Amino acid sequence: MAKQEIDDRFKKFGTVSFTSISKVNDFIGYLEKGQVMGTKCKKCGMTFFPPRADCSGCLSSDMDWMEVTGEGTLLTFSKLQYGPVGFEGELPYTIALAQFKDVKVFGRMSKELSDADVVVGMKVKALPVQLANGKISYEFQKA
Amino acid sequence: MARVAIIGVGQSKFVRGYPGSIRELAFEAFREAVQDAKMTSKDIDASIICSAPEYDKQRSPAGVIAEYLGLTPQPTFYLETVCSSSSTGLKVAYSMVKAGLHDAICVLGFQKMSEITSAESQERMGRGADIQWESPFGTMMPAYYALHARAHMAKYGTTEEDLALIRVKAATYGQINDRAVYQKPVTLEMFKNPQDNMAGPVASPLRVGDCCANADGSSCIIVASEEKAKVFSEKPVWILGVGAASTAVNMAGRDLFSGLTVAVEASKTAYKMAGISSRDVDVAEVHDCFTIAEMMAYENLGFAKPGEGKDLIRAKETYKEGSIPVNVDGGLLSKGHPIGATGGSQLRTIVLQLRGEAGQMQVSNPEIGLVHNIGGVGLYGNVTILGRD
């Protein structure tokens, strides 16, 4: 009997990933296709980012994928001078939170932006970014 | 209805690199608390052992510690809500006494952060929040509180200097607290001098001086039924209100960034249960793991309106002589923050204040005290209201 293949795509997410298997592994597939996706409950319409396989509102597990599109507004950010193990080579970098139409998204600012560019209230878009060693993430760029 | 009291408090000195094992560290706070309660181990019916497990080498520390403290064969168990573990322990002990299960419970909080190496510690720090969705971006505790600081500054015009004022206050009292890890003075000038360590950038807008230090330490609180309190204690301190709350671990799941919803929710519950308002609080201990955390606590607990926390510290209203003294034991910023021991240390300070036994740190004749203890980045929040006869 053929060995069943394990879908562990989630281990590709981010510089250092601590999760390899999740019911929302397709999130990685969508990132590879250029899309940052959340989920929306088919039953009650609740929207989620990060995406969830199960709805905390109505307890349904029948979810649709929903793309995080358009412009978001930067709510807050911080530039780190120290990082955890595995992130030393990327320092300094800026983490941030942005409000999009239906959801908030936590992530990193693009390294292409200068400190002066990054201000609370600026317009951003969330786009996938390819990392070293076949890993993938998303980042905020100036909209 | 019968009341529940705190009749004994203890705390080890908070230090860097405790020269002993976790059971020996726990013993220091336990001995002080039990002697304070004029009890022996035999008078205690159960124990709750609190720490953050990622720093422990010992798996399931409760049994090991309970045995070392002479608390067998009484029941014991382990409890954690990260940095708020021991105030959660107090709430659970309160409930068990109130339910009539036990008459005297030991809540023992400890953390030997130096149990693991610096490299191991760095690795664990990377797993401090949502490991699936946030840790892959390289997040750290200071950066999360920095996000709150930035949001507070953008919304209310709070400045880096306002935050530095909170550290200066902490150091004022850290110097007179012989249990504190950091007992040196801190001035505003240090924050203004780019060469000074205090001004070193960590995660903008937070600097070294805005962050509390790791430490090893233990705390112990003896909780008793009214009946038992009256037998053992001349100065019982009554638990008037216990409030607790939780929220989304992921920042994207939250709506408030200039404050912590768990503190708002937990304080509402605690004030209601105690039948008081924020104006009735005479002395408070708040969870100042970072300066911005104390600023937000002023507002979330109702000591100031949202955005007006900066006015309290600018006017020195949270100093010992002010209208609402906060962290006049040096807070986490000066005492250090041995995760599992912190809540118990805060409770001890308020108990000593209400008994009039806080020495140089004593505020004038307080009747009601409050403890605000937060776990994670506002993930868990406990607010406890204490009062005296």
C-alpha cells in the first residue's frame, strides 16, 4: 500500500515556522499563487484573518476562502533591534498591523520602505513575498 | 456570607541567577508567608503551584515543590497563565475556600528564569505569542508592547518622555525595596543621552529603560476562610473582588491597541464584586512589564480617562504622596519580573500596605488596594481588590 503523503505545507510559512500541519494549509498554496487569503463562514458570514478552518460564531466548519484585497490602513508598527533565534540576519525589521475592509492583518513592513515612509495611518497593501530556502510569507507595501 | 482572607505573605529577594534549585527558591517565600501567618505546613490544606512552564526543566513542578515545603499528603496542582499565574492562583484559591473545600491554601508562585540558558531563552521568546500566525514574523514581547505604545502615542500624543517618567518613578521606589533586582536610580537625563544604556533602542518606540528585567524569584500567599483567619491572624486582609478576562492572542483579532481589554473587563468585574469604584482605591500595584503597560493600566483601571494617563505621571499623582499611588515598591521595572512569582509579589505589597507594614514605601493609611496582573501581551488579565477591617 502506498504511504499516504502528509500535507505539511504550513512549515514553509515565515522565516522560522513552528507549525507544519494545519487545516488551512491552502493558505500557503494561495500565497504561492500571489494571494493573501482569509476565510469566511458560509453559514453565518463571519470573516477571519488569519484564516480559520472552524467558525467560532456558529461552530460551522464550512468555510470559503476570501482574498485580502485593496488598501489597508496602518494601525501601529514597531522596528525591532533584537530578534528571536533564527531572525538575527534580518534585523532590524518592522512588524505592523493594518486594517483592511473586513479584517485586520498582522505582518511585516517591506524592507524597501524607509523609516520616514512608515507612519500610522499610511495606506498599505498586503502582498506575498518569497523568502530564502523556499519559504514564503507576506508583507505590507505602500499602496 | 463568609469572607475569604489573605493571612500570610512572603517573597524571596528577586535576583539574577539564584544560587539554588527551584524547590529551594520556593521555600524562601513559603517560609516567610507561613511564619507571617503564624502557621506551620500542617495547618495548610492544599497548595497551588504557579509558574510559566517554558522556563522549567522540572516537568510538573507542583509535586516536587509541595513535598519540599512539607505540604504532603495535602492536594496540590500546577497552574499557569504565564505572567499572571499567581494571581490566577489566588482567584482559584479564593473559589476553593469559598466553596468550602479547604480552609487554608498556599498559593506559591516561582520562576527561575536562569534555569535555562540565554540561547534557550531566546528561542522560547520567539514562541511567546501565536506560533502559527505571528512568531514566523520574528516577534518578541517588547515589540508587542511597542505596538501598543505606538498606538497610544498616535491616538493621544503620549511621548517617549512620558514613558520614561514612569521608569523614573519605578526607580525611585526600587531604591528603597531591598527585594528588588534593580536598586539604582534612573533619571530622565539618562533617557536623553544616546550613549546611556537606558536610551538604547529595543523595539521602537520602547528603549532599554522602558523594559523590565528578567529575574529569579518566588512569592507565597496564604489564603484562609474567615473562621480560620480569625484564629490565626490579627490583621487579615480581605479579598473583596476578583475579576479576570481573556482576549485573542493574535493582534489581528483585537480592536483596542491603546489599551488592554482584559484589564478593562477584569476591573469592571472586580469593582462590581467589591461594590467600589476606581475612586475608592487608595494604593495599586499594576503590571508594568513595560512603561507603556503602566500608562495603559492607569486608563484601563479608571484612574485616568483614556489618553489622560500621561497627565497622572506628569503631575506625579501616582507617586507615594499622590492621589493614587501606583507601584510604590518599584514595580516590575525595578523589582524584576520572575514570571510565575510576579502576581504574588504584587499581592504581598498591597497586603503589607493595608496592614501598615510597608516601611519606607508605606502610603498614608490605605483601606482599599488593587492588584492588576497581566499574562502575555494582554492575553490574560486579573484584577484583585483587597481591603482591611
